[in-house]
Amino acid sequence: MHRGLWNMLVVALLLAWAGGPAAARPTQEFPAGSTCFAGASLDTGYADIARDPARWACQGEGASIVTPRAFVRFDMTGRKAISDPILTTRLTLFSSLRVTAIGQDGATATLAYDRDDMTFATNDWLMRGALPRLSEPVAAYVVEVDLPRHVGMLTSARIGSAPDTADVGRSELVIAWLCGLLCVPLVLNFAFFRVLRQRFVLWHTAAVFFMLIQTVVTTGLINRFFSLSMMQLSVLSAGSWAMAIATASLFISELIEPGKLDRIQIRLLRWLGPWIIAWSYIYLFTGDPIRPYSAQAYLASYLPVILIFAWVMATAANRGSRAILFQIVAWAPMMLMGVLRIVSALGIFETPAELMLEQHVSIGWEVIVTSIGVADRFMTFKRQRDQALAHTRILEKLAERDPLTGLYNRRGIEERFDGLVRDGFDTMALLDLDHFKVINDTLGHATGDTVLRAVALALTPDEDTVAVRIGGEEFLLLARGKDAAERAERRRKSVPARVAAQVPGLERLVTASMGMVTCSAPMRFAELYAQCDRLLYAAKAVGRNCTECITLAAPAASAPTTGATIVNLR
């Protein structure tokens, strides 16, 4: 009798123990100090899977977001006690989050969070949330996340102390310094574009601007100044990076020297922007069944970008591009980091590699080296432009100079006439060789050309005298100063001696007739030239080898007026 009552009592106690909540035995099924992962449907709670070891993976590779609800269980047995612990994890979009604290005697407390209930870090791409409190020691914390978009939210989850304020401040200073460094190319590009209006400068400015936004957002520094929602932060992060790659691709397509890339490569670079923007949208906004794989697909979408960049760089470098060398050095760390993130997201590593610090360093490196490349390309363009301008000036000089004598031609003097008048050149003399046609007809044009070169030497210009060959055997002098007329006349009279010395064998002296006008008031070139031409023919009419000159006190059209004095110099 007594023995039967005792057995019934034992059975009742066992049934009561078995029927209690799973949370009352928090450590029997889980290794001490472990972090375990599980997944389930949205209608499944922790109590439903706590007693099923097959549902849990207590290694990093066991984390998964394939199911709508994901669990992370932190066993606190054997861990160092933490005062005021908090949950810290990767900033990732999700639907809802619950944290349950399980006491050693089975008591529980739960806190629920929406996305924007989390606190966003100011020195990293992290979010934090308070943990529920119990009056007794905590045996485990269980985090339930609905519809997370990145498995890193599970693998990066930690239970620990709040960050030290001083450490955060120092990190923020370093981040601010990096952001300031990224601002320098923006100022330099403004100066570059003012001097040399090339589109690649604009694309580089845009790329640096979006990389600056990416750095400010993903380092968390933006949270120091603005209160943004998780969706806004996520859109800024993915959007700024997509736009940075898009504008950087356009920058490279414009930067590389002509002929160094194939047309298909330039087209592919220009299409990378829409490609990345489309995948960024898929990553941010698509739901199930795509959601669990959206992060992997998003990272994998950068593999074609890396391959196209590598192909473009190899082709341009093989064809002798100087500009691409800077891009190879600038992008190598970032491309390597991208490959590591892609292969880790595809399951090659135990957990996805975030490499956020490496990303910030790579961005800074890319901006610095690319800015040096832009400056180098700018100097190349400037050098080419200067050479083109110098060549143009040479052509202009050739166009305004007489090729036989080296003196200005009529075009050259007409373009400069107004400026010369302002500089005080008020005397014009038109000079024509007497009987020059006879020399060409009897001695040949080669001798005639030699005579013309000798005349040019006789009319040698100086700072107060400009000599011009108008055409044929006709020359023009512009002079300034009180003795301008006398200097012009001395040059005319020196022609016979200079020609005789330079061209031996002439049967007679080569003389010149001249018409000269001195005008105290400004006149147009055509008007003054017409006056000189009229006086030149007057000198020819009175016997040649002389000068007819006139001094005008006011402009005249075609004939001397009151105030004009005509002088014959023989």
C-alpha cells in the first residue's frame, strides 16, 4: 500500500517536471557559453524548438535567414558577468525583433523592438538594443528576428557592455579626419574644371561625393548629427555605393586616353551603373522568396563589375595608357576586398566577411590615388593644350608674316593697326620700287626675290618702326616719334646702297618712291593707306626716287583738306 503511494508520488513529480516550460531548463540541451542558431516559420516560438537539438546549430556556419524567423541563443553559463549588458549586431533591415532573458530558475522576461527602436552606433555600421532584466542570474538570452535581410545580423550579434564613450569619441575623430580627406579632391576638382573643362573631372567629383556619403553613413558618423530611420540609412548606404560605382565607371570611361579601350568596353562601363542600381533595389525591397538570398545576390552582382574593371585595366595598360596605371593602383585594394566579401557571402568562409574597416581604408586610398591620377591627367591635358596653343601661335605668325622677307604682311598689320595707333604710331609710309618689273623680266624672278630680301634689310624694323611687305615690290612703314618722317626717309634712301651690296651684277641702282602721311588724329587703316597710295603715285609722277608726304591735323578721306601740308622730299 505505502509502496504504491510512493510510486504514484514519484510519477506525479516527473510529469510535473516534464510538463513545465522548456525555458525552465535552459542549459541542459545547450553547451555552456555557446552561441546557437535556429530557424523556423513565423508561427513558431522559442519554446517550440528549445527541446529539439536537431533544430539548433551551435557553430557560426549554422546561421541562416532562409526561414522567415531566425533565432540566436546566447548561453551565459561560464561567461564573465557583465553589468548592464546590451545586444549589439550588424545594422540590417528586419521586420521585428524580440529578446528574451531566461533565468536560472526558469523565469523569463521579453523586450520587443521595431526597426527604429534600435539605437544606431556613431562609429560603426552597428545597432544596439537594451536587454530585458531579471531579478535572478540570467542563464541565456534568446534573440528572435523576423525577416532579416542579411545573415550578418545573426553572426555579428553579441551580448556585451555598452561602448566606452571615450573610445567612441576617438573613433569619431578618426572617421571625421577620413571624411575631411575625402573632401579635398572636391575642392581640387573645382579648380581643375575651371581651368580645363573635361567631363571626367565632373564624374570624379560625383564619385568622390558618393564615396563620402558612403563613408559618413556606414561608419555611423551620420547618426551623430541626424536621426534617420533604418530604412533611410540602408537606402543611403546601398544607394551611395551604387552611385559611387556608377560614376566611377563613367569617370574611367572618360579618363582613359582615346584609342586605349574598345568600344564594347566603354559601353560596358557605362552600363554598370544601371546594373548595380537595379540589384541595390532588389536587395533593399524584395520580399520572400527572394529576401533570404538578396544579400548574396547583391554581393554577387559586383562580380561582373570587378571582372569588367579588370578587363578594362588590363587592356588599357597593355595599350600603353598612362592614366590607367593610377586606376590600377587605386582600385586594387577595393577589388580584392570585393572578391573576399563575395566569396565569403557565397559560403566559402565560416561566416560572411564584413570588412567594413577595410572598405573605409580602401575608399580613402582609392580617392587619394585617383586624385593624383586626375592631377596627372590634368597636367597632360594642360601640356597638350599649351602645345596646341603654341602651334596655333606659330601658324598665326606664319599667316601674318611674309615668307620671302619675314616682314609682316598686310593681314598681320591690319589686325594690329588699332593697337599700334594707340601706342603712338602716327606716321605711315607706302614705298614702291622703281622699275622693278624690268629686273624680273631681264634677270629672272630669283634675282628679283633677292632684291626684295635686300630691301627688307634696308627697312629693318625697330621698336619705333614697323616694316610690312604689302605685296609684290610694295612695302609699308609705320613709325612713331618726333623724327618718324626722317627715319622713314632715311630707310627709303638706304635702299639703293643695300640692294647694290646684296645683289651684285645689277645694271643700275634700284631706287624707291614713297608716299607718307603723318596724322595727329586716329584714322582707319584703309583711309590712311589710300592717302599714302595717292601720294606714292604723285611721287612716281614727278620722276620717281622721291617722297611725297603730308601732315594731317584731322582725318581726311581722299584729299588734303585745310590744315594739310604737302612736302616733296627728293
